[in-house]
Amino acid sequence: MQRKSNEPFTALVLEAEERTQTARFRSLTAADLPDHDTLVQVSFSTLNYKDGLAVSGKGRIARCLPMVAGIDLVGTIVETRSTSWKPGDKVIVNGWGMSETEWGGYSRYQRVKSDWLVRLPDTLTEAEAMAIGTAGYTAALCVDALEDWGVVKPEGGEVLVTGAAGGVGSVAISLLSKAGYQVTAATRRPETHDYLAELGAASFVAQPSLAKKGGPLQKERWSGAVDSIGSVTLANVLSQTVYGGAVAACGLAGGADLPGTVLPHILRGVTLIGIDSVFAPLAKRERAWTRLAIDLDRSKLARIMRVEPFAKVPELANEILDGKIRGRVVIDMSGAGL
């Protein structure tokens, strides 16, 4: 499958505009793409909170401009200089600075480094892989980390998932419930309770209650937690975690600060595990995707995903920032060819 370097296609490009960044649909050719070793025809991308910040201009995500947005992609290799891959291979790329320092997935074609590639599991379709995306892959990294630490057991106490109706939260609930854990979902939207119960949540807490500053050592409740909110919420979760428990932190939707104390850590032995999905090594990525391919219930995945056309990305970017997106939005890139 060869592609002529002058054949046009569409990409969503972040550009400088006065003191901010703006996103515009632009016509590109393969000659415009970075000089990496593998050319991929992108089938689907997805919409994450970070994508919303970048495309809306409400967050300065791109560190150099112009920049093709989109932190995820799945597609088919068209050309490669790597001996480990061949044209026709189906591949996933998450992170690696895409949309920040490297051109990303909101493009019908993209050149990437072969070191970034993860093979699409045989049991997943391309659309399902992007329904999982960085959010779901990050959720799997969190669950792996908690289990590796050895403090979260199915027969133990409750496991809390904050930001439960979002992409990370939805997949984390599904994976944890599949493994037999008693999952409590924290959300600020009561109307999502039925949806979260279908994914496996056994009980609920109002997320706004976790966003109010509390004491450094509160009543012990959580044997473990997956937190994508940060700030006061994370501080409260740590202060409510049982002796020897652990919290996997992977996001900062509520802020990058951590207004807590060392008391949960030095008096209860609570561990804060930082989860980085952007530069995680290949072994962790492959383990996470293997867990997702085996353990993620396809019927549950179908409940949390919806497919939208590439042209709607700017509109959807504002929706995800306004908290109007439930679950995962898959972006169909087939309309990006001219």
C-alpha cells in the first residue's frame, strides 16, 4: 500500500494566534509529515480531556507549533524502515508526546517512530482500541500497579474510582469489577449511577464531597483507589485510605496541587503511586493492552463508547471540558481523506 507524497488529506492543526493557540482543519500531504520511520494510515483516534484542552485553546498543550493534535491513533502501516514491522500491520500509538512535542492522531496519515508501536490485539477491533484509548490504557496501568503493590485484594475493602463517568473511571470500574473487587464510584453526576452500576460499581459517593478540604487523617475506608482528579480530592482520598493501602494517581482534572500532609503516609503506611501513560515502557504497555484485550467486557465497552466524525472534534472538545461527555468518544478518521 504505497501513498504518493503529494496526495492531500486533512489534519487538525494547532497554530499560534496572538497570545493563544487555535485549531484549524488543514490540507496536508505526506511530504509535510515528520521524518519518522513508519507511515500509518489512521483509521480512528479518540477524544481525551487533554485533547479538549488543546483543541479548544483553553490549555497550552502543544509545546511547539504548528502541531497536529490528538494523543491517540490506531491504523495500518503503509510504509516502514523498521525490520520489526511491515506494511499491513495494525498498530496502536498512545502518548509519546503526541499533540505536545510530536504530531498526533488527528490526521488521516501520520509518521511515527516504530519504537512507539503496540500491535493491535487480535481480539480488538480498531474502533474498540480507540474506545479504550489512552484513558482505558491508563486505567489498566493503574489496576496493574495496585495489584503489583499487593494491597488490593478482591476479598478486601472498597476500591474507590474518582471521575467515575469519565474515560479512565469507566474502564477502571469495568476492569476492577471483572476481577472481583468491590468498587465505589465517585461522580458529581447522579444521572450516571445506572450507567456506572452496569459497568460494575457497587456503591457511590458524591464527588463534590471529596473536593471539600478535610482533615489529614479521616475515617479509613478505601483499600485502594484510582484517582484522575488530583488536588483536594486526591488529598482526601489519601486521608481516607486504610492502613497499608495505596492510591494510583493518573490525572489532574481538579488541579495539579496536592494540599495534604505526610500523615497518611507515615502513620498509616499509605502509598501514592504515580501513573505515567505517556512514556511508559513497552513491557508495561503490552501488559496493559493484554489485560484490556482479555478482561474488558465487550458489552460494557459498547456501553461506554460512541463514534463521531472527525469534523466534530472542535465541538466535542468543548463538551468534554464542560463535563458533558460520558464514557469514551471514538473519532472516525475515514473522512479525513480528500
